[in-house]
Amino acid sequence: MLTILNIAFRNLLQAKRRTILLGLAVTIVASLFLVLRSVSASVSERMIESATTLSAGHVNIGGFFKSSKKASAPVLVGREELRAFVRKEVPEAVSIIDRHRGWGRLISPASSINVGVNGIIFDEEERFFRSLRLAKESEYKKDGSQQAVGNFDDLKQPNNVLIFAAQAKKLEVGVGDTLTFVTEASRTQSNTADLRIAAIASDIGFMSNWSIFMPRQNVLDLNRVSDDTTGVVMVYLPSQDQAETVMNRLRESFKTKGYQVLDHDPNPFFLKFDKIAGEDWLGQKLDLTLWSDEISFVIWVTAALDLVSFFVVGVLSIIIIGGIMNAMWMSVRERTKEIGTMRAIGAQKGFVIQLFLTEAVMLGLFASLLGIVLVGITLSILNGLEVPITNEGARLFLMSNNLYFSLHAGQFISTLLLFGFITGLAALYPALKASKLRPVEALMQGK
Amino acid sequence: MRRLLFHSLSLLSVFSGGQLLALDAKQTQELIKLVDERQRNMGDYASTVFIDQKEKDGSTKAFEARVYRRDADDKWMILFTKPKAEAGKGYLRVEKNLFLYEPSLGKWERQTERASIGGTNSRRDDFDESRLAEEYDGTFVADEKLGKFAVHRLKMTAKPSAEVASPILELWVDQESKNVLKRQELALSGKLLRTIYYPSWDKMFSKSKNADVYVPKEIRVFDEVEKGSGTTVVLREVKLDPLEANMFTKAWLETQSK
């Protein structure tokens, strides 16, 4: 094997110009592939982070209460019993919390925005507050200071609200200012609350643009519902990979216990009102979802990115395969005498195939390794610089306010293997042709 | 006896904020019924509306739309005709459900009673017939002057079974014409949300009712939470003639949108 490696390496060195040109092409495509994969991975990670921090647990037990045929409120009664049942049925849960949820309009003297509201119990939200950071004043105020003002602890008290930097910027407000929240209470009647901004947190992807957090009691008062109600019970597991199994298990447990459970609909709760309002039942039904269901409306972003990556890399790979096949075929033609000599002194067909394949795979591995190193260094520097994304559309698409690329060892290894395989595949046909040359004919052609 | 009567009236005057109650509970209820009755048509209704929306940043939007009502069946529809970008968009209310049709998406979406019409400060009930007596319990507040008009001021609280956007209303009813001149809408929290003025009314003869019907010619809506934003609705070409039988359907609205 060492002999083959040695000969292949020397052959690559001998055909320097060809090796450099082909290697460069492989390096560029491998780099592009890696960049696209890291963008897709960072969007996906941001989605999971945003979803599981802002609006969902790994498994969510939400549901709807219909007091009349056309009504559909995202409210569950029997909160204590529900939580106790989930706690008993999911002993592996890392944490189980519940939040009230709804929507409304947040109004400042300067502007207004539509938001989703989360009613939280401060002492239960350790995970949430651990992942938040108070925003520097400069993140939402022109010429603001580098100081982070506000206090998450104030959310223990009613009539306080937590908003995010992008919201504060739009509303032109700061910590301590008062906002009016207008929402719909039971039977569609308007209700309002005046809320003091206790804290402004740094944005968590674009999803934080439409989420606000206030003490649970405020949401109870706004919606005029009793203390034994909730919006959603959120279950956090040791790993998100367990989510589907746990959800299916819980679904069966709830049914056995006698709860009414809706069929699995992989969409966020706010996209289900229409459907629920049109259904002919009264009372309460549970709706079990995964974290990914609650952000299904943005999952298309990663699907689109993956599709683009697949298409671009696919087209470029075909070009590379053509180039390598052509180069290898030229190499076979140039080295016909050499092949004939090797075959004449006893080299088997397999040896010739191995020789050409090794040469191509070696080229692919070296070139893609170079691409990986270059991309790795460049993206690490860019990540370190925390370059802000100023374009709103790009922010929305990339789900981040700063340029961020997710880099993992797995991406490096798979890129290396993929391009080693692609170059090997491209060399297969010329290698087979070379191996089929008869020694006498090869020696004659060599003359 | 006269002294006792004098003292009783003085005491009543003190307890009623220095003003004698001009309408008792029964009279108040009758007044509310009268307000409804004067606007009730019993048949079909159609008008052209011009909606002018002013935002607090100074920007403005203008729309033209056709409003259709069939009060007997509690059906209502608004179809936008101008500007071009909004033409074909429509709201349809049937069986107490309000739907929005977006022609660009070809999609219907359920809306709540609070939903604004076309992103303005106006709501569906601004264009609908008056159902105050059915949906609210009223109490007399005071007799006041609203500009040059002498008015009865009433406070209305939504009945427990009523599905209305505003749980609390205050009305200023012209003592002479019995038309509503001003209306304020409050949230459950008591916060003032909208103030609406009805500066002019038209009297029309309705064949279906066989009596006169009063319709507002102009409605001015002021958002009291987002100060500076407001909507003016001008109603023209009001017709009380029967409309096509199949008009209040999704299919009809969709065909008009093409």
C-alpha cells in the first residue's frame, strides 16, 4: 500500500500544473460546501435555541378551550393536575414549567408592535433567564451607553415586562418606561395593562422580535381567567432527540387517563385557531407538540438552505467530476508506456486501478483539507468579530443579528470524506480503462 | 311636607353629583331601544364608504369600499374597490363569524370582532346596525352639552352573554334627534380605547321597514391608546333596496375579487 501511496504522490508532484488546477477547483467547491453547511447549521441551531428558550419546551402540552362553538382560547384548565401528571409520566425531564400565552399590541408613545405574550413564574424560569443577557443601551438607543441597565428580578413583581432590544428600538423606549399592552380577554373583549419595562434583553434571533414576557398574574388578570389555568406545560429533556418518543408516550398516557387529545398537528398553536374554531366540540382538548412544530413556519429556511447547498454543490461536483475524469484520462494516455511496463513485470489489473484511484483520492483529500483549513480560519475570525447584520431580510433569513457560522468537527470530516469519494468516483472510469490495457499493446502505444 | 320634599331633592342632588337624574332606568332603556330602532332597517343595506386612515407618524392611507348588510340574517360584508393594491379584499360576516379574504393569496382567514378593517382604526361593528339594547345594559350618567348640542350621557356595560369588542361604552345621545353623537369605548381595565364622533346623520325612507331610517353620513374614529392615529369614514350612495339573494357567500365575494 505504501508503494501505491508513494507512486500516487510522486505522480501528483510530477503533473504539478494539472494537480494545482484540479486541486484549486476541489478546494473552492469544498470550501463553498462547508460555508453553506455552516450557515445552514447555524440557522438550525439558532432556531432550536430561539424556540426552546422563547416559546417551547422539547415537548409541549398545550391545547384549546372552547366555551362556545366558534371560540378557541389557548387556555387549559386544571393546571395543577396537568403538571403533576406530566411530572409523573416523564421522570427523565430536566425541568417542567408552564406559561400562559396569548397575543396583543404593545404600544409606546412613539410606536406600536404586535407581540406574543408569555406569562411566566419567575422562580421557575431559571433556564430562560440563564440564556438571556441584558442588552447594552447602545443595542437599542442611538448614542446609548455600553452599560446594560434593568433587572430581570423585577419580573417577580406584577406590572413589569421584559422586552428585547429590537422591540425597544422600534418602540423607542428604555428601561423604566411604561408601555400599554392591549389584548383580547374572554369573549373577545378588549383589555389593557400598563406595564413598566423591567429589563431589555439582547435579541435571540429574529423570533425574539415578537415575544414579550410578563408575570403570570398579569396575563391571568388580562385574560380574566382563574389561577388554575395555564397556556402550555413545557417539558425540557436531557436531549432533544428524546422529544418525539416522550411526546408519543405522553399522548397515550393522556388518552388512558381520559383526557381529550387532538391529533398531532405539526404547527404552532397560533396557526390552529381557525381550524379549532371551525370544529364542532365544546370543552377542552390537549394539543401535544414538539419544539420543532412550534417553529414549523420558519423551518423552511433550513430546508431552503439545504436545497440551495445541494444544488450548488451538486452542479459544481459534476463539473469537478468531468475535470478529474478528463485529467485522469489524459494521465492514462500519457502514462500508457508506464502502465504497459508495470503490467509486463507482473502488476495486476487491481494494482493499476488502485494506483489511479489513490492518486485522485489523495488529490481530493489534500485539496478539501486545504479548503477546510482556510474556511475554518476565516469563519472563526468572522465569528470572533461579531459582525452585525444590518439588512432586515438577511437577519430574518439567517435568524441572527450578527454574522455567525456554526463550525463542527463533524462538518470537517464529512466534507473531507465527501470530496475524497467524489474525486475517487471521478477517477474510477479512467482507472478501469487503464487496467484493461493489454501490456503488449500498451508498450507498443508507448513507442 | 314641602320642607321634606325640598330636603329630599337637595339630598338627591348631592348624591347625584350636583345634578338631578334626568332619565330613570326604564327611560334609559327605552332611549337605548329608540336609538337602535331609529337605525334599524330590517331589510338590506348597501353603501359606498371612503376610509381615510391617519397614522401617528403623519402617514395616511385611503380606501374606497362597498358595504353590504342583510340585517334580518345578521349578515355583513365589505368589499374594497380602491386603491388597486387593496381591490378585491373583503370581509364577510356570516353566522357570527367574521372572515377576511385576501385575493392575492386566494385565502380566507377567520377574524375576531376586534379585528381592524383594512388595518385602520375602524372595526366591523362601526359599519353594522346598532344592537345596543341587545348587547349592553345601560345606565344614565348625566345630561350634558356636547358643543351646541344638549345630550344624554349613558354608560353601557356588555351583557355577560354578549360577544362584543368593547366591554364598556359611553354614549352621548342628542336629546332632540336621539342620534348618537359621540361614543367612547373602554377596555375591561377601564382604559379609554377609542372615541368616535358621528357629526352628521341622514334620514332615509325604508320600504322594508315602512318608516324612516337614520344612517350616519360620517364617522370619525380616534385611537386613544395610540394617540395621533385616527380614521374618518364617509358613507355615500346609501341604498336600502333588496340585494341579490346569494350575495353573502364566500363564492360571491371571490368572484367580485377577480
